[in-house]
Amino acid sequence: MGIRKNNNAIYRCNIPNYNRGCSQPFILTFVKNLYDMTKVNLMKEPFVEIHLDNANNVIVAKWIGFLKPQEVRKGCAFMTSYIKDNGLKNHLSDHRQLKVLSKEVQDYLTMEWFPQVEKVGLRKVGAVVAEDVFAAATVNKVNKEGAVGNLMINMFDSEDGCVKWLLN
């Protein structure tokens, strides 16, 4: 095991035959890579980034900008299929970069998508609220109207609070 002192900190490295020690960037890269192993990217579009949080078995969608109905349908159709195929129960919907939802998008979510994902087994949707007050208002309206069957929907100010609720 190599040991290296740097600015009063000691870095230890368990790499065989590594006698020079580890640098702080190596350790930070290692920790980032560990985190990335729990995050599996599933879909990346200009309007949405969807990944699986493997550590918590949660599908996460990060919605971006002003969403067109066909964009929301594309992202939601992908998630519906993935939720069904993988038996997922929890979804985190990140709205921090979202702009206002059109009436058409709101109707699609409440009348079509929420009932679809509830039927394939989704039980909880946690939404991290949008920074834009108008977007937050439309998302809040959708979430209040969208609860169907066994599907619970809740809004949060932070991702950590959302994940804790999803896992309880």
C-alpha cells in the first residue's frame, strides 16, 4: 500500500505494487466512478435525461425547458415500458429546469400517463419542484389531479427528501 502526505492529509492506495501513494484527484475520480456505477443512463434528449438509480431502484427523469406534447409522450412511453419490463415501483421526476407545462401536456399526464404507469405497477411519483414559479404551479396542478388508484404523488424541494419518501 502506498502512502502519500499532501497538505497534512494522508492518502492511502490499495492498488498492488503502487508505492508512490494516491493523489487526491485519483480518490475523487474513484468516488465519482462508484457513484456512476449506481447511475445507469437510459435516455438522453434535449428535453429529458432519464436514468436508473441502481442503488435505490428508482427511475429518474430530469425534464428540461418548455416541453412539447410529443416530447413528453416520447419520454413517458420510454419510462412506461422500462417500468413494466423491470418491475419498478418508484419514479423521481426532476422539474428544476422545467418551464411551464401546456394544457395539452397536463391533460396527457393526468388522463393517460398516470393511469398507464399505475397499471404497470408504479406506486410512487416524487417530483422535485421547478425553480420557475409558473412551472411549479402547473406541475402542482397536474400532481393534485393525477393521483389514481394505488399511485401516490408528492412534491419536494430537494432530491434527498424526495428519495427518502420514495424509499419509505
